[in-house]
Amino acid sequence: MREDIRQDEKNQAASSAEASRAFAPAGRAGFTLIELLIVVVIIGILAAIAIPKFASTKERAYLAKMKGDLRNLATAQEAYNSDNQTYYGGAIPNPILSYNPSSGTTITIAEATPGGWSATATYAGTVKTCALFFGSAAAVAPAVAEGLITCDL
């Protein structure tokens, strides 16, 4: 009887081994730790390259917005000068000037005389400043040439 029990145990062990082989995949069933680490390193390298590019794109957009607002201010100043024989030197926005900067942009007129004007533009999303001056008005940093919009580097 003991031999029968031993034989039954052997048969069960053999059938158990066959069953486990039947459920096991034929090839590899997953990724190794090295493969996963390589993928994580590659993703990290791509992120390190991409994130600064997106940040600089945003910065360039802010600068373009400030430059556009200064160009629009120049147009409004010339229209104001045409009517009043002087340039506008008050606060912006003001209905007298018929000019409103883009949201987030702050325009400050540094000087306005009958012979010229100067102004700076700042944006809430950046620490950079753009500036423009015309005529006899003194240049404000970072402007260096009359009529040329210049921004901090």
C-alpha cells in the first residue's frame, strides 16, 4: 500500500510539473531590469533636451508680445502727435491715446516732449524689458538706437 501511495505522489508531481510547463510562455515573458533602466535613462535625456526648448519658446513669445505692443504704441504716439503737436506722456492705458497694450504687458512712458518720446515694456511672465525711443527723447535701457526696439538679452 505504501508503494501505491508513493506511486500516486510521483504521478501527481509529474502531472504538476507538466501543468506548470503548459502555462509557462515559450519565450521571455517581460523586460529585464536593465532594459527598463535604459528606457528610463533615454526618457530622461529627451526630457532634459525638450524642457529648456519649451521654456525658451515661451520667453520668445513674451518678447514678441512686448515688441508688438511698442510698435502699436509708436503708431498711437504718431497719431496723437499729428493732432496735438506733442507726444503723449501720461499713464497707459488712457482713452486720450486710443491705445491699450496686450494683457500682461505694462508700458511705461519714460519721457514725452514735442520733439520725441521714450518708453519701456515689461511682461508679467518674464524679467526682461524692451525699450524704444524717438526724436529728442533720451534713450532708456536697453534701447540703443532711435526707432529700434531693443530687449534685454
